[in-house]
Amino acid sequence: MDSHGTCGAAVPPHAELSLCLRHHLAAYDWVARDVGVTDVLPSPCMACGSRLGVRYPSGWLCGVCEWKVGELPDGVVASTRLDVVYYLRAGDRIKIGTSANPRARLAQLSFDEVLAFERGTRVLEQRRHRQFAEHRIGVGEWFDVNDDLLAHIDGLRHGADDPWNDYSLWVSEHLAAHG
């Protein structure tokens, strides 16, 4: 560096700051330590399963649920119950079911698409079965596709493309409140 505090290296053309590349990167690192850097987490978030994170000098935060990576005590995820009602499409039928572990439950089923999740227990599931009873196929949990059921599902999705994002957020909120 000279007596004016400059390093003498060339400033890249069109640079918004009069800094060489090395000093641009140093400035970036300086700012990044305060605002964080979005990157892939070292491992999936234990609270919601996301792979997206924000790295700070003090550690990682999940980019979806903001859970601090590494702070989840052992066993909390397995012992915390969050029931949901799920809506699945298979052809021209929709299944309304419930589970406290939808990833495991849905892995057992054959379907084309997860349409939506709704927070609730069997009580809510049975209410939905009664609500759409005129479209029920037999005595099971399958229903013919119909406008009322599709409108209900559309309301649950509130414009979101991936119902698993809602579920992940609910799990992280539940863990934060009960963990």
C-alpha cells in the first residue's frame, strides 16, 4: 500500500467502487459477516429438512425455518408430534387422510400428487370426510374429484406450489414452541 492507502492494483472496468478485485472480495467478506451468505447447508436442517442455509461467522441458520443448525437437542424431532390432514390425488380420485409422520405414511401409498396439507388430527379428518361425503367412493378415504373439494384444497395451498413447504414451516414452528 502507498501512503494514500491504495494498493496500486488495477480497478476492474465498470467497478462501482474504486477497489481492485482483491479489495472488492475483502469488502464483500466484511459485509457478508453481518448479512450472511446464502449457501447449501452442510447437512439438511433437522427441523424442516431444507438444504438451503445462511452462513454467518457465528454459525448457520436454516434458510427456510431459521432454525440454528446444531442447536436441536437429540430426540426432539422424534418426540414432537404434529398431526396433519393430507390430500393426495391419484387419477380422478382424491384421498383425505391424516398422519403425524406424513413422509413415512405417504411412502406407503400409491398416488400421483400431494395436493395439500392441513394442520389437524383425526377429528378434522373425519370432519372433512363428512363435509365431502356426497363424493365419497365407498366407505374409505377416497373421494371423486369435485369442484367443492378442489376449491377447499386450493384455499389450503394459498397459491403455493409445494405443500411440503407449509409442512416444513409448521414443524419448525412447532419445535420452536414445544422444543
